Amino acid sequence: MVTFIQETLADIKKTFSDISEITFILPSKRAGGFLMNELKKDIDKTQFAPHICSIEEFVEDISNLSIIDNTELLFKSYEAYLSTRGILEKEDFESYSTWAITLLNDFNEMDRYLVDPKPFFGYLASIKTLERWGVQGEKTELITNYLQFWESLPDFYEKMQSLLLNESIGYQGMVYREASLNLEHYIRATPSKIHVFIGFNALNTAEQNIIQELLETGNTKIYWDADHSFYKDVKHSASYFVRKYLKDWKYFQKETPKFIASNFETAKKIQFIEVQKNIGQAKYIGELLSKLSIDALNKTAIVLGDENLLIPVLYSLPENVKSLNVTMGVSLKNFPATVFFELLFSIHLHSIETLYYKDILAILNHPIAADLLPNASQITHSIIRENITHISPATFAELVSTADKQLFQLLFEDWNDDSKKAITIGLKIIHLLEEKHKTNSIERAIFRQLASIFNKIETLNQKYPHLKSVKSVLNLFSELSASTSLDFEGDAYSGLQLMGVLETRVLDFENVIITSVNEGIFPSGKSNASFITYDLKQQFNLPLFTEKDAIYSYHFYRLLHRAKSCTLIYNNHSEGINTGEKSRFIRQLEIEKQPNHTIEKRILSPKVQIKKQALKQIQKTEAVMQRLQEIAVKGFSPSALTSYIRNPLDFYFQKILKLNDFEEVEENVAANTLGTIVHDTLETFYKPFIGEYLTAQQLIDLKKEIHEEVTNQFKKTFKGGSFSKGKNLIVFEVAKRYISNFLDSEIAEIKAGNRIKIIKIETDLTFQLSIPELNFPVKIHGKVDRVDEYNGQLRIIDYKTGVVKQADVELFDWEELTLDYKFSKAFQVLMYALMMNNEMPIANGEAGIISFKNLSSGYLKFGVKEKARGGKKSQIITTDILETFTVELKKLIVEICNQKIAFTEKEIE
């Protein structure tokens, strides 16, 4: 394959005898590098190199201005903004920066296309006035200031230009305009200099003027990378600009353009690959590259339509890729250290009176915090243990060890919304991190870049003291970190090439893989980030979205000119703003298929193999048996046994391995916390009446104490948490309502003539089981909520704050009791009954549940529906019932303690 650069150099050598006298101008520095590399290959003796530069460097040379950094331009423009008298109401820098970037981009566009500022700004001000045409009555001060701003834009623009020219700097458009004005002087100063422009397509008006004027001198050549297939098709957007220039430029009325080649018609294999999601694209690229030889890889380029695919593609590269050149860097904003500083600045956006626990934990749990605060995990555990949701810096400092005090002050003490303090602390933290990472080259590179960002912010703030708040520093930090990247090192001219779309200009490859060939990405679609309206652009010949689409079209088809194998990958998954629609370029290739092109279409979908997952099994080792024996001696609780019934693996993890659920701050009152509060409140209320018959007056008096007692229980159980507002206040009121409703139901029972005597309240019960199959003692234990006598009938009561229905405590088949978790409520009350029977024999008692969410159903008694009696219920706890339950209980415990029966996972519906 003969590349465009090789064709161009061959023609230049025929035309010019001494290449060192030529100034080559290309679209980018990268293209210039490839040109120089080709020159090195062709030269067999030492000679002077020609001057090779990008178009941007060339216009800087002509204009005698340097292009200013965008961030500094923002500060410079703000100074011009402040000195513009016509703008009556001045915004602070933080507000200004939110819209100024868009306005400066519009200035840039206007200057690059050499638009006359005076009529342009007049037209724009008229449009803004018309937008407020329908405002009824007298204009408000807001509208007056708004219109005055647009009328003052010419003054603002001129002041900014003057300010920049005084320092011989300018933004890109301004430099282009100045270059166009200085061109005549440049030509007079260098009348014999030879210029060669290579590989240009879409030129702004300033570039067109410069190139046309230089062409007229007779010492300048321009080489187009265009193709007859598109050039002769007057409707094809890929050749829109070249056709326009060849038609309009005076030079081409007598000169033949170089080159309009016929490369696109040559034999090509084109594949359209439809995949699911972006990760599917990256994985397919890896699979595709794994089949290529080293020689083929050296002739291959991966072009990322969406540069966010860079990292997934890098991770998907196969082992046979030994040499790689990545033309784009990884944005600094994607690194954890950048996220850490954004989190830290976010905490300090306002003066701190109290710190929110999620903000604190976001910092403490970050990997960077582990480097800075050795005891960060201990502080985290303290916050969780104390259930702290909001804490003042002073109280927080008490949780920090002496060794961590200095770092704590940097991170969490109030910055008083001071921008200078934010910058200083940022630099101090970066310095500490650099000291800790002297050996890790990647980490050091990241911290060096962050240090340069903070140094730049500090320098800018000293030169232009407009950063007045932490938020303004955060905004600037975020902007700079997004535009700063860590570059990859590699051989630019050999190996697999991984690049963005713009880096492909002037370059050719035999094998081209293009990703994200989706509508809205390639081409990118419309962009509305401008104050310039569509009709204003038309009036002043500024580029419209159709012309921007033509630029994408040119880049896309130019990549295919000389390629032999083209793989176009697109994502068919519709998610967010991605519609999953393939690009119009793919549809064009399908419709306009060339005779020598072979087109293949493939839809890749993951191979879905549904395998029935085998239920996990965990064998009982000697260590497990030892732990089971410890549990048996101490006592099996009702909750432990019902967790086994639900899923033996839960029992294994919770009781054998002692793995608890992840502990976290309870910001909103959990259901189990509410249950504890209600239980403990009733315990406090009823304990004084043990051994006594309840009276209505006693319970009426208790109702007066509900608010105070529930408050005490909240403070004890929900420690550190606030329940004065929000969801927690609702839960607080719910707890009070539960207690109040329960007391009302008890008062109603007593007034109806029923006698209630309290026997036990929140009492620990135990019972020694005799199980001959086991060679160690077995106990059961638990805490019964309440035992009372109701008109002489013994009742064992379990409180539940959740919903329980009568069916939940009824049993039809005893064997199901230890097999199905839905009978867990019945199982629990029977265990309490069995343990109670050990303390005071039950010949004729009842066991059941009071559900606070189903209080209208009253006391829900355990019952057995007997088959022999046609399904009739028996709700009395008798000796036979307890004996039958004991048999089932022993069977369950024997199963748990049988070493031959593994802990087998249950499918939970």
C-alpha cells in the first residue's frame, strides 16, 4: 500500500530539488511527525531537514502572537468584562465562568471566519431584543440589564482584544484573524519561501485567505487527500469542502489540483459488526487482534469513535500485541486521586457547622485516605458503632488519635469558604502523597500532574485574584483535571496504532478498525453550545451543523481510501442518550456498494448458556463439629434454629463462622431497631406489675408516659441518630402509636371484665434437652416477651412489630414445622412454651403472637388443624402438643449436629 504521505513526497521530489528549503504545513503535529519519519526512510545521505509545522504553529508565526491557554483566557476575559462600562451589573467570577466559555468559543468562531464584529454584534443584540418583544408593560431592571449586556458585547470584545494584544498573546480565532491581516507583510518579508500544504479538508475563512494568497505567489503547493468516487458525486458530503474550494478559488481556474485519486474503488473487505454494549466492542477488538500476525498488527489502526473506550480496549488487548502506540492520554479526572480532591472540596463548599457521616465516610473509605490517615478504619468503626449521622468538627476531633490530628485538621476543619486555604491545603496533601509514593512511578506521575494543576490554580489566583470561594476552586480544578491527561509512551511509527478520529488525519493503514460507528457519535450530531443562532450563522457564513457532519464524513471515508480491510463496529444497545442506531455512514456504504467491495454483516451476541446452578454444600469438618458443640452447650435460640430452617447456609455463616451483616450507620430507623424500641418500652412499663392483676387506671397512667419513655428508648437504641425530623420522626410517632394502641386494647379488655395477671416480662428461659444420639449436652434458650394469665388461662406471648396473621401460627402437618420457614412463627412460640413448661408445667395453656400491625386481630393463638377432626383447630398447648414438638425439635437438632449431613443451600423464593 502506498500512503498519501508517500505519494505526496514522491511528487514533491519531482517538483523541488532541495526539500530542506520547503516549509511543510499539515493539519496536526502528529501528521508532521509521520511526514518526517517518511523523509528519514527515503534519504540515503545526511542533509538538512525541512521546516515541518502544524497549521496552528504556522499562523502563530505569521501573526507574531502566541495562543493563550484556555484557562488563563477565562481570567483575562474576566478582567475585560469588569472594565466594560456598558455592562452595568457585574457577576462574580464563579457565575461568569459558567457562561463565558460558551461566549469565548463564539468569539473564537467569529474570528476564525473573519466575521466583521460590528454588524455581527448588532445583529445578535437585535435578536436578543426581539426575544423580549412580547414582554408586557415597563421593562424590569433585570430585562434592561440583560439587553444592555448584549449591546455592550462590542466594547467587551474590543477590550479583551486590546488586553491580549498588549501581551502579544491571543486565543486561537484572534491569532488566525491577526495572521490573515499580517499575511501581506509576511509575504513581503519572505518572498522566495516555499510552502507546501498537505492533507487539509475543512478550512476556516482565515485559513482559506492565507492559503489562497500564498498560492498566488507561485511558491506554494497544496495537496488534497480526496477521491474521485466522492468528488464526482456532487451530493456526497465527504468531498463537500474540496469541491467548494476547487470551484471557488481563483488559483484552480488555471491549475490542476493535487491529488484527486481513485483509491476507494480498489478491492476492500468491509465488515459491519453489531455488538451489545461498549464492553462488547472492546472484547471483540481483542478477539479480532488475536488472529492477526505481527506484520498485520503493524499495519493496523484502531480508531475510537468514542474515546471513553480507551481503557476497556487496553484491557482487552491480546498477548500477541507486543508493540502499541496510543495517541491519546488517559484523562486525569478518571483517577482516584482526582476524585478524592473533588470529594474533599465538596465537603467544604460552605462553612462547616456539622459534618454529614456519608461525606466523612466517602473520604475515610477512599484509598487515598488510607495513605494519609493510618487509623482511618478505626475512625470509621467509631462513627458506625456510635451511629453518628451528623457531627461537629470539634466532636469529630475527639475520635481521632493524636498521630492523625494534623491530617484531620487539613481534611475536616472548617476552611471558612476560603479559596486560598483550599489551594494551600490541596498542595500540602499532594506533597504528603508524593513523599509516600516515591517508588510507584504511576502514582508519582498522577500526583505530579495534580501538583501542577494546583500550582497553576495558585499562580492564576495570585495574578488574577478572582477565586473567592472553595466552589470556584473546585470548578477550576474539575475543568483542568478533565483537560489534563497522562500520556502513554511508545514508538509512534511502528506497532499497533490506537487513536482518536482527529489523529488519523493524513495517515493511512491497511487494516482499519473503527469503534462506536453509531448515530450521535460518528457523526456526533448537533451541538447547541453557542449563543449564535442558526439564522445568524447563515447570515455571516459561519459553519452549520451540516458542514460539521461533512467534516465527520470526510474523516470517515478518508480512512477507507487506501485500506484493504475495514471493520466497523457499532453498539446496538439502547441506553441513556445512546439510541443503539448504526451510523448513516454504514447505511451509505450498504447502498453505495462498489463492485470491488466485499461487505459482510455480523451480529455478535453473547453465548447464553443457562446452567442449573448446583446448590452449594458445605461439609461438616471437625472444626465445624466443635463449634456446633459449643453452640449446643450454650443453647440453641429460636432465631438460630429458624435461620437453619430458612437456609442452612445462613446458619453456617451466622452461627458457625460468626459472620454478621455489614455494619453501617443507621441513618433511618430500621425495622429491627423499631422492634427493639417497642419491646423495651413495654418491658419498662409492665415490669413493675409482675405478679399483679392489671387495672385500667394503671394503664391509663402509663399512656401519659409514652412520649418520654419512647424518647428514652430511641436515645438508647438509636444512639447518635436524629429522630426530630424526616422519616425518623415518622417512625418515632409510629412507635408511640403502637404502644398507645396496645395499651388501649388492654384497657378495653379490662373494662370488659377480663382479668389479666402478669407472670413474666422479658424473661430468659432455658431448657436442657435429652438427645441420646448426641454425645454432648444440648440446651435451648430464649427470651420470652410476656407470660400472663387471662381469666385464669396461661398465655405465652411473643410481640411482633411486623404483620403476622392467624395462618402464620397454625399447623396442619407436624413434619412441615422444621422444613418450611413459613411456620417459623409457630416454631418460635412452641419453643417458648416448651422452655416455659420447664419452669412451670403447662397442662392447659396458650401460646401466640400479638402483632402491632395487626392489633385488631388481637392475640393470635398457635393452633393445630387435626386431620382426624376434619381440619378443626386445637389452640390449647397440652402435654401431647409439647411432646410432639419436642420430637420434631430433637430431629432438627440431630440433623444440624450430624457430621454426615452437609449444610445444603435452600432455594429461597
